[in-house]
Amino acid sequence: MTYLEFEKPLSDLEGKAEELRALARRGEGVDLEKEAAALDRKAQDMLRDLYRNLDPWRKALVARHPDRPHCKDYVETLFTEWTPLAGDRAFGDDHAVMGGLARFRDQAVVVIGHEKGNDTRSRIHRNFGMARPEGYRKAIRLMDMADRFRLPVVTLVDTPGAYPGKGAEERGQSEAIARSTEKCLQIGVPLVSVIIGEGGSGGAVAFATADRVAMLEHSIYSVISPEGCASILWKDADKMREAAEALKLTAQDLKKLGVIDAIIPEPTGGAQRERDETIRSVGDEIARLLGELQGRKPADLIRARRQKFLDMGARGLAA
């Protein structure tokens, strides 16, 4: 288990409980299970208290937790007959973006998502979930195919943002993001998006301009990272806590603002503690949201999707 900074007291308690059990295993008839069980109960109470009212900065830390389920975990668990498709037919394949055909509870779908990787080697291979232009162009190609064959699209968003490197800019990063966002608004099939970790800036919007957008309880979705915002507004990255509060990046704030449609509860302690349970909850919510959109005509889907995002701006101006 990887512990976050604010979880250090919990780490100490759980570590002591494990030490007692280790002593009992090595000792001659020493029974320390009662003491270890008491520490376990105390740790559970502390875990509930820590996660009962997480502030926005702590939610950002949980959203970035390395042990949270990533796109690949959801694809392998929730979808069957997974057939990955690669390349943008222009430059190459972007490993930060997974995409392909699959079946979701006996329904054919197209799945697109950001994949961060789960160890040093895979994170470098996946560019830490930061897509390059070819990743967004791959997504556009898959959305075109979904539209042609009348297949619903499911997107899983988990990125700190689009890759800002020189090569990406030379190959038209901003144009690729804009066209992916535009394609989301053009396809006449149901489009459901779930923010499973970080939803960073235009890199996330390019996949999440959807009919229905859901967020895991401790995920974040924002135009900029708290650190980036603090560096710009206060010239001090250490003010990230104040920036996280001001950005209204939590699922709870975004639901109130009408930016997202649903919040998916996480187990106590976050998705990283009960990965299977979290993945099942996401699958149930995807099924529910797809069910809401089933049977709608393409023109009606496009019209309602466009109006949804136009209304967000109107509500903001009215406020």
C-alpha cells in the first residue's frame, strides 16, 4: 500500500498492527491477535475520519494515487472481446491513448481512454497519460468509426493534460485537441464519459464533451492543475491548496455547477483500497447512463449534446 502524505498516521497504525502479527507468527505461542485487531479497528475509524471531508487539495492527491485503477484495468475487467486499434493513419500510434472495439454487457461499443501506466517502465511507455496529437487523431478515427457503425462510445478520462512538448506542438497539438472536441459534438451515437482520476484541461475535454459525464467521488476535473494555477496567480506553486479550493475541481463542486451529471461513490479510503468494487461501480454507472440514451435518434443526440454545453456558459453568465 502506498500512503499519501496526509495518511501518515494511518500508515503508522496499520504498520504496528502488521508488526504485531509478524511477532505472533515468529513467537512461541504468543497471541497478539487481540491487540492487532484493536489497532485494525482504530485504523478503520481513522480512515473513515480522514476521507469523510477531504478538502480539494487532498482530493487532488487521491485522484493521482498511483494505486488507483487505470484505464487498462477497467477495460480488462468491464469489457469483453476487446480489440485494440492503433495509429492515427498520419504519424504513428500514441500509447497514452487506448482505443478499440469491445462488448460491454453484450452490447458492442467503442472504448477510448487515457492510460498512465502502473510502474516506472509502463508510465514512461504511456507518457504518464499525456496524449500527443496522434492520440487525439486516433480518438477521432475511432469516433468516426463508431458513428459509421452506430456504436455507442465510452471514454475513460485520466490525464494531467495533453503533452506540451515541442514535437507535439510541431505536429499540431492544439488543432488535434480542438478537432477531437468537435468530433465529440458531431457523432450521432451515445457518448458517455467517466473521469476516473485526473481530468486535466483540454486534454480531458477532448474526450469528455459527452452526452453524460460522470466522475468518481475523489477524482478531479479542471482547466489547470492546482500547482499550475498557483504558479500563475500567486507566482508560488506552494499555494496549490488555495488554488485547488478556488478552481472548484471536485466532483461535488462540478455537480452543483452542472458541469457533470453523476458522481460515482468510492469505497472508504478511495478507489485504490477496493479496486474491484470501484470498477464494478463504474461499470454499473456506465450501464445506467447508456440506458438513458438508448433509442434516441442521432439528430436528437447531437442537438441535446450541443445544447448541454451551450447552457453551461449561459448559466455561468447568469450567475
